[in-house]
Amino acid sequence: MTALAGYFGIVLAMASAFVLALLGLRGMHHPHRVSRRHLELAVFGLMAGGGLAFLALELGLLADDFSVAYIADHSATTTPFVYKLATGWAALEGSIVLWGLVLVVFTLTVYLRSRRDKEINPLWVGALGIMGLITLYFFGLMATIANPFQVCVEAASIGCLETSNVPWATAMAPLEGPGPNPLLQNHPLMAVHPPLLYIGYVGMTVPFAFAISALIRGESGAGWLRQTRSWTLVAWSFLTAGIVIGGLWSYEVLGWGGYWAWDPVENASFMPWLVATAFIHSSVVQQRRGMLQAWNFILVIATFSLTILGTFLTRSGIIASVHSFTQSPIGPALLWFLMVILVGSLSLFATRIHLVASSPRLTSLASREGVFLLNNLLLTVFAFIVLIGTLYPMFAEAVSGSQLGVGRPFFDRLAIPISFALLLAMGLGPITPFRQARGSVVWERIRNPLRVALAAGAGAVLFGNRDGYLVLGVVAGTFVISVILRQLWVTASRAAAKQGTPVWRSFWRTMRSDPGYWGGQLSHIGVALLAMGIAISANQGADTQLVLEPGQTAQFAGHEITYLEDFERDEVNRLVLGARVEVTHSGNTVVLEPRLNRYARSSQPVATPSVDTSLRGDFYLSLTGIGGGRISLDVFWFPFIWLIWVGGVLAAAAGMFSLIVKKPARVATGAEEESERV
């Protein structure tokens, strides 16, 4: 029943996507020939099909319906509830189902927004047609080579041995399955991290679809940018949150003490984030000054293409990563799809470039447009470096047959100077006037923030932090934050003086008066905090390895570490072996419990570190061995690492701030005046 219902949902979604594509492509040039009723039926049929497929898979997982091969091979009766839900996207075919569901939800939101117009808008209906084509492709994958509803026709003792694509085939369900990958059922963040990334990835389909619709129609101007701003910000915010939560998951689960290793699949999510960030900034320039029209088309095509590349890297099996799935025919299919997207989009752009390249020229590099252009160049160069470092080993192996590695030193050597340059541009951009910036105006706006930043750097040195990157990170991050806070203070003070109210009451009114601008500034503060957290924790962190017997004490980084006892706990889906370790610092004592989790069908234990978090930083214990009356520990001290998580979450939330907070009908604060002035 599960297989039949799920596969019917896939077929229904495919048929609806096909109809939507036909209607959209037809209505792009002849909107009067398209019925809104037909569009509605296609969109709601798509939503019903995608929702039914996902719901059938989840209900099958919760019911332990091992007649479905995907469930038999990736779940177990002992799998806890939250991980059963997460199994719906923890393996290859299920992840495509979630991808399809998110895609149809975005398609539905585009259609619902289009109904605000009394007449069918050809740009909107064209975008729906493009989304219909993309949706047809993904549900076509599910119906063929990525079928999540294959029926198990021959059972093994654990899992499924033989499968059938026919959903009504006679099933032979095994009694038990192997359960999810141990790494994917070791922390509840697994239930959060992939969906956030998928919303970020798939959300970029919307601006891409509008851009292609505008190119096909030969429309220039910023109309398509204004129409897609909300979806772009939603996708960017969720992608940001997904990357940050992924780093936290790695930090909390893998036990190596890190959060980012320049893993190819980590890079695959970082590249579209970089280009999408450039796109958001350049779209502001086009909407304000009519510039960078052609560049914005290139950026949105590149962003969407990089999301498909990330999907390919994750699902092709060509790389070895904790994030990647096994080899399957989906890899080549995604690669061909990526080629079609790139060749088709860029060819279309080339035929329309004469329509979108006519825009005002940059009058001066010393202007807000000039700083935004610098920001764009830095972000795209950064993305290109990450792309080369990620793909070069694969190309080298394909050509020479030898395995080459591009490790962390390569990425760090190039990423660090670009990151500092980006922070500088981030600090100067918001306070630099449009068109032409006078040096005296810019200096007036950065003078005091620069003093605060230099004082913070001097304070870091006085406290014994002599590492150059750390001091530079503190100075750059403090400069960005100080510039923004000074801007908020000045704007709110002017508004307060004009209205005769206290300054503190004007802060929220000022931010409400222009939520797009101030949401961007909050995001900049988040990125600055994140950068400071990276600089401090990476350069002032310390680590060691300890072997302790019960009652034995060791000293490390000003902490006293005492091994108390070991413990063993039998949980539903795993055996937990751990140690109780007392940690004392400045008279405060906590007991940490690092653990090794052993899963029934895995030979390798999974470490779960124990972390004591305070305002000073994280004291991190990872258990690497236990037995023979002693334990082995990897011990880390990361000062102020919480700035990374706080900054990342703030950056993501700031994008949503721009959308959720509504500008008052009458804006009388000084924010818009200040915006016009700069």
C-alpha cells in the first residue's frame, strides 16, 4: 500500500508538472490563451502529488513497512522516532523526495503570489513554466532511477535482497532492517540540517526561473528582481542556517573538535552561498541605479547551477565524505542536467545580451556602487577558488589516474586574505555615498569606528594575544560592527530630535523604517561576529591527548581534569560506553560525560563529545578509547567559539528580518533621509 500510494503521488506530480510546463511556456508569449483555472489545477495537482509521495514515505517509515526496499534498507524497528522521520531524507532516494516536496511548495507559493494580479502576468506564468520543467525532471528521477518506492520481492536476514520497480509487485518483507547510518542517528541536528539546506538550495530555483522567463521574453530592467526578492532572501537565510547548523552538527557529533574541514560537500553548499550573497548585493545596485543588469543574470544562473553541482557531488558517489551517498545512476543524470542548465541558460543569455547590457556606467569606484562591485568580485573569486580546489582532484584523477588531494592549507592560504578584504568592504559599503563619495564624508563616518576597532586590537595584544591573524580579525570585526552601530545611532538620533522623543525609542522605529537595509546590516554584524569567533578560537585554541586512570588528575589550559569512573548504558538502538570526568576551573566544577556509541550493525563506534560552554569558550572532551582500567581523551579548549554560532544564526535571522518586519505606511524617521543622503 505504501509503495502504491507513494508511486501514484510521483506519477501525479509528473503529469501536473508536464501540464504546468506547457501552460507556462505557452502563456509566456500568449497569456490570454492560458486559463487561470488550468494553472491552478496543475499547481495543486503538483502539490498533491509531491505531498502524497513524501507523506507515504514518512508513514511507511513510522509503520516499519519493510515491504518498501528503501525502508527495509535504511530503517529498523529500534530506530528512535526522530531518526525515523529523518531517514526520509537520510539516504539517496529519500533525499530526492524531500527535494521534490520543497520544490512543489515553492512552486505553489509563486502561483499564490501571482493571483494578486487580475490578469495573467506573462513573466510570472513563464517562471511557473520553467519551474514546471525543473519539477518534471526531479519527479522523473523518482519515477525511474531514483525510485524510493521499489518493492522488496526477496528479503535478506537484514534488509532487502531483490527489488522490483512495479509498485503492485508481490512483496516479501524482511523482519528487520539495518537502521540509518550510525553517524546520522547520533544527534538530533540531523533532523534539521538537511531540510534547511534543501530549502536554501531549492529556493534558488525561483529567481532562476524568473530570470530565464525574463530572458526568453527579452525583458530588461529590475522587474524580475523585485518580484523575486522575498524568495531569494528566504533561500539565502535557510542556506546560511543550514551551513551553520551543519558546522555545529560536525562539532557536536564527529568528535574531532572542528566544524569546517573544506570537505567537498561542505564546499558544495558554500559555493552557491557565496554567489547568492553577491547576487543579493548586486541586485540592490541594479534596483537603485539600474547598473549590473547582465551581471545579475550571470550570478543567478551561476547560483542555481552551483546548487545542482552540489546535488551532483553529494549524490554521485564520486567523492568520499560523511555527507555523500553511495554511487548510483543518479550521478550521471544530474551531471547531464547540469550541462543542459549551463549550456541552455548561457546560450539564451548570449542571444539576449544586447537587451540587458544597456545600463548606466559606473561613474566612480569611490562610491557605494564601487564598493558593491568590489564585494561582488571578491565573493565570485572566492567561489571560483573553492570550485577549483574542490573539482581539481577529481579532474586530475580522471586524467592521470592518480589521486591528488587539495587540503586545508590551500583553502586557508587563499580564503583568509579574501575574507579580510570582504570584511573591509562590508564596513565601508553601507556608509559610502552613491555615485561619488567625498573622502571627508567617508572619513567622518569611519573615524570613530576605526578608533574603537584599533582599541579592541590593542586590547587583544595587551591580553597576550600576539597572533597577527587574531588581532586583525578582532580589528576588522569590531570595525564592521562599530560602523553599523554608529550609523544606527546617528540615524536614530536625528529621528528622535525631529520627533522630540528619547533616542532609545527611535532605534526600533528606525530599523522598521527600512527593514531591507537594516536587515542587511544585522546580517553584516552576524558575519563579523562569526569571523571574530573563527579568528579567536582558531588562533588561541589548544588541544592535547590524555590517558587517565580512575582518580588520576591532569592539568590543561588552566583546567583540572579528573577521571572519576566509566559507565555503560543500554539504549534502544545502541550501547553507550562513557566516562565521567570532573573538570574544575577557577573554583567552578562540572562533570562531563564523553561517550562512545556502539550500534548493532556497525563495527566502528561513534564518538559523542561532551562540551562545557561558558562565555569564555568551550572545554571539549572527546573519548577515543576506553578499557583496561583507563581512558584516552582528546581535549580541546576553544575560547569564544560561541561567537561562530551566534553570528551565523544572527546572519540567517537577519535575512528573515528583512521580510517579516513591515515598513510603516508613513515613514517619518530619519532612516530614509539618511539613505537618500548617502
